[in-house]
Amino acid sequence: MAFSGLSKRIRELPKSNFPAIIKMAEEDKSIISLGIGEPDFPAPKKVKAALKNAVDKNFTHYSPTGGRHELQEAIAKKLKKENKIRVEDIHSQIIATSGSSEAIMMAIMGIVDVGEELLVPNPGFLTYRPTVELIDAVPVSYNLHSEDGFQIHVEEIKKLCTPKTQGIIVNTPSNPTGTVLKKKVLEELADLAIQKNIIIISDEAYEHLVYDNAKHLSMGSLNGMEEHVLSLFSFSKSYAMPGFRLGYAVGPERLVKAMQQFHLYTTLSPNTMSQIAGITALSKCGKDIEKMRNEYNKRRKILIKGIQEIDGLEIEVAPEGAFYLFPKITNGMSSEQASKALIQKAKVLTAPGNEFGTQGEGFLRMSYATALPKIKEAIERMKKNFH
Amino acid sequence: MAFSGLSKRIRELPKSNFPAIIKMAEEDKSIISLGIGEPDFPAPKKVKAALKNAVDKNFTHYSPTGGRHELQEAIAKKLKKENKIRVEDIHSQIIATSGSSEAIMMAIMGIVDVGEELLVPNPGFLTYRPTVELIDAVPVSYNLHSEDGFQIHVEEIKKLCTPKTQGIIVNTPSNPTGTVLKKKVLEELADLAIQKNIIIISDEAYEHLVYDNAKHLSMGSLNGMEEHVLSLFSFSKSYAMPGFRLGYAVGPERLVKAMQQFHLYTTLSPNTMSQIAGITALSKCGKDIEKMRNEYNKRRKILIKGIQEIDGLEIEVAPEGAFYLFPKITNGMSSEQASKALIQKAKVLTAPGNEFGTQGEGFLRMSYATALPKIKEAIERMKKNFH
């Protein structure tokens, strides 16, 4: 067959409504957006200064495919201190990536072959499933349930494992549900990974954004998991650096070294100046993170309370992480209908839950990465105009 | 089969000697490197100032998946003026990428399915072939010959086309040979693409680096090619901005729009601040480019003359583009042997030609992106110590 214009893989990409949603919010300035998963804070001052200093010092050249050594070393220190993940060979087990989205793609390509299976959460972050499909592998959904706050049922996962299963994507704190997975669940998942000899891709992009009594636990810190977890981290969320396109992965040497080699065929490395700024973010911005987290927590509490007063929306278990709530729609509307009604009548932008998988149908995702006065106004509008 | 540790696709990546070569040059400071394809110049001053200004103005947030609109518009102006490529719908036909290496990967994934074929130059840039293999498609080499300065023989390409052929990668000016393809060759390729209904991926990363009477011609400017060329450009080479990780692609709307959607699953967008700096590079740095080009040309002439005086190396046709020479080894050594001899005896680093494909065996790649005194010293060392 001659050139058909596009590969099947790209023709069959899911039709996301997100770009259209973002466009609506941009065009009508009266709309309050709870739709986007992006910090409203600018990058920390120290990070900005570090970036400018890097430019002045002409760090405008290529970097190694694993990332700059001094960044890898700063990452190893942070992993040890904050995540209790120990790294034996820093330069072989850590790779800096162009955002953790690149790490997700490289991890999937590094683990799964054509026709093989990867377990993905449903509802779950919207790139997991299509990325698996893009390389002609098979994403298999594991369902999450609102009744118990979208915790993972490891027994259900066990039943989904087949001889073709290569791994499981685990995301805590979760986008879109805000769920922080419990220690017991993560330990059961670890046992399963060892028993089945598969790998966990642990997406921890929201690691610092946990509230009240919740604690973030990295699966890479659990006993016996050295060969069974690839952990992914991001500077985009808790460090408020999405425009820097910087993330990283840590895991078994054989996998990470292969990803470093593979990096030649994707982006070579993340932006060199961003990498230098990333060192400052990791080592000197604890207070900035704390300040933003406190602010998110304030907003979270107010938004939870507000939603409880809106007819037609319900939160069964209040989520303790990320910057999302995932309320259930109780007035009979579908996710699309509810989202459209809120845009048109209340001028509040939310993400339809079905964007995140079939199990998200009947829910909305609301982000509280928006200034408090706007959140308060959005609540008032939704109270009056959700029908 | 349970988790084997790594996907077959990643286990079978070619073993590149490049990282080892780079390491050698780093460890022994007495080695002069003609091995690396990176400008020795820092980024232009105006570009650096623009980047710092972008940071000050808090351009630290996400960008659209096609790239920032103001960057797309600056790219369209540049394409019209410098490349004679006309773009009907700027925001749908242009995508900014994290270096042109990301554009290469996205283009290949966007065009070729499992089992389908893509024609790639041999010798050619070292990512083409593995990137096609990574997605379980089939790279088919078209051979280039030193006798006629590595021009493409379109008759030979015609014979390689099968019903599975989806496209052809064309790279001018060429890495590794430095060849600037002739207008006649490009016109014949254009006719072939239309006749066979396939697409040209035109990698023009070295577009500005042509010398003496050579002219760079973009296939996207040829009549009737609107639907048959995806043109790739980079800021890494002629703008001396490799650390910014910024490139772009322009082509048929259906393909570029799909790539924009696909960008969600790779890196979302290039670094936001780099994009702002890129606007300055495109619109205000003509003199910087001219200055660097003149400097490269000086070095090129001296290196060509020097090589002609080295026993065991020969240049059949002097290349007129990029910043590479690709001399033939005439003393019976293989590429590997010659490269090792030059490192050990002359302390000069070159890239073995076979890194760029089987047709590169018996050649060396030498980069003149190195200061003139070093090039002169390297020539003297090679004259005395190549045996």
C-alpha cells in the first residue's frame, strides 16, 4: 500500500477534548478555569535566578543523554532524603527527561513490545493508554472505584495479569482523582510485582502535594523492589516549573541505561539550562514547596466544602493529594453534559471525567491550582447554576 | 512470557561508540576533538538576553502542543523569506519540537506503521535507522557514493521503492558527508514522491551552513510538493543553540496536526523560555549566523587543504555544507582502526565512518566546529602520526 498520509497508530489517537476546553477558557475571559492541571504559581525566584546564571555562563551546549552529572547527583541526594530510594550507581540508574511525560513514553517503549500488555489505571492520567497504543502494545485497564476513594484493589489486578503482562502503571498521588494510595496497597502491589516478575512504573509527579495526615510513599523504597520499580518524578507540579520541561526517572540499571541510549532517538536530553536550574529546585526550594502546598491545602478544603453544598455533585471520600477533586455527578447528567452545563451556565470550566477512562464517566475533574478568590466565586456560580 | 526486563525494541538498539568517544575526549585534555557535531560558539547574545527576559516575565508555564503562537508566526515568516516555503495555516502546519531529533522521531511514528518501510541514506545521520526500528518498522538503505560527492541517485531509489514504502528521509546539507544536494537531484526526488505517492522527510538542520557557491534548496519550495514534504529544522546548529533543545517541522496539515496531538504523549512542547528566545534567533540574528558561517568556511578550507596533505586520507569531492568532512581512508585501515590510531597516536578524535551506516566503512567523519588553532594543530599531528 502506498503512502496513506498518516500511520494507523497516529490516525487512531484518541480524540481528546482538552485542547478545545483550553481554547474555550482562553477565549472567554469571564470563565473561571478549574480545568487545567497547571500550577498558577510562577517558578520559585531562586530557580529563575539559577536559570539566568546558567545562561550567563554559556550553558547553552548539549548535555549527556542521562542528564548532567551534577543534576543526577542532586537527584540522588533528594531521592535518598525525601523518597528513601537508594541509588547504587547514580550515573547509570538516573535519567533526566524532557518532562515526566517523556519519561512515561520512554519507560513504556523500554518495557513493552508489540502485542504485549501493560496495566493502566481507569480512571487515570490521559497519556498512559494512548502511549501504549502508539507502539502497538495493549493497555489493559484496572478499574478504580469511588466508594473507597479510588484505592487500588490488588486482587482485581492479579486477575488481570496474563503471560503477556509486562508491568503496571501506578500513580500516586493520582491525576485525576487526587487519591493518595495507602501503604498497605503499595506493599501488596510490590509483592505482586515480585511474584509475577513484572515491573511497576511508579508515576509520582505529585509526590509533594499531599495534605493533612496523608503521607506519600515511594514504591522504590520498599524492600526487594530494586529490580521491579521504575519511579518517575517531575518538576512541573510541586516545583511550579512546567515550562522548563524537566523530569527524571530512577530504576534498575539495565532499564535506565537502555533509556539513556534510547534518548539519542527522542530528545537527547532536557534543556541544559533547565537542568542547572533543577539542581537549585531540588536543593534550595523546600520552603517554596511548603508555601505552595499550604496554599493548595487551603483551597482544597474550601473547594471540598463548596462541592458538598452543590446540588448534583458529591464527594464520597475526600482526596488528600495532587491538586484535583473528582466529584460524582448525582443529577443524572453524563460527564460531558455536566461539563458543558457548567461552562455555559456557570462559566466554570471543569474536565469531563470520561476523558480519563470509561470509569471516569459520571464524574468531573476539578483542579484547585487556581487563586482562592476565583475558587470561591466558582463555587458560588456552581451552586446557582448547575442544572 | 513474563517481564523480561527490557523490550526487544530497546534490547536491539545499535551499540553506538559515540558516548565512549565523547568520554575519551573529556578525560584526556590533550586530545583535540574533531569528533562532535556541536558548534563551539555559545548562543548569540541577543538570544541569551531574550531567554533571560522570558524568565523575568514568568514564561515558566506550559505551552500549546504546536508551540507558542508567536513562535509559529516567526517561523512562518522565516520559512517564507529564507526557504521559499509558503504556509497556508500557520497554527496547523507548524509544530515546535524539543530539538529536531524529536521531530525526526515524531515524523517517523506519524508516517510509518509496523512492518512498513522508510528509505534512509547510507551513510546517514545515526538516529534515522534505529528510530525506524524502534517502532518495529523497516529502514531500507539507499547508498551514497563518494565518487560523486555522495549525491543521491534517484534511479537507485526508484528501484528500492516497494508497495510498503511510505517515504524517504533526505538530508541536505548532510551529516556526516557535508554534501549539499543539487537542485536537479531534489527535483527528481520531488517527481518521484509525487509519482509514487510517498512523503519526503526533509532534514534541513544545517540549512544555513553552505559555503562558496553552494545554495541550500528546501524541497518544500518545489511545485506540487505541498502534500509530499515534511521539512525539519533545528536551532542547534546554525543558531548555536543545542542546549535549548528547539527545532520545528512544517508540512501537510493532516500530518502536522496529528503530530501536535501526538505531542501530548512525548514532551507536550519544547521549553517555553527557549521558544521565546527562538523568536529572537529567527528574526534578529542574521549577522550572528553570517559571522559563524564565515568562520566555519575558513576552517573548512584549511581542513580540506590539510587532509590533502595527509598520507592515508583522501577527499574525492570537497563538501560544501554542514561542518563535516568525510575523507576516505586510503592506507587500508578500517574506520575503527583509523579512528583508534588517530586518537592514540595523534591525539585527534574523529568519528569512525561506519557509525553512519555500512557505506561509511572506510571513511572518517571530521567536524570543523572547533577553533581554528586547534584544527591547525590537529592537521599537523595527523600528518605526522597517521599510521
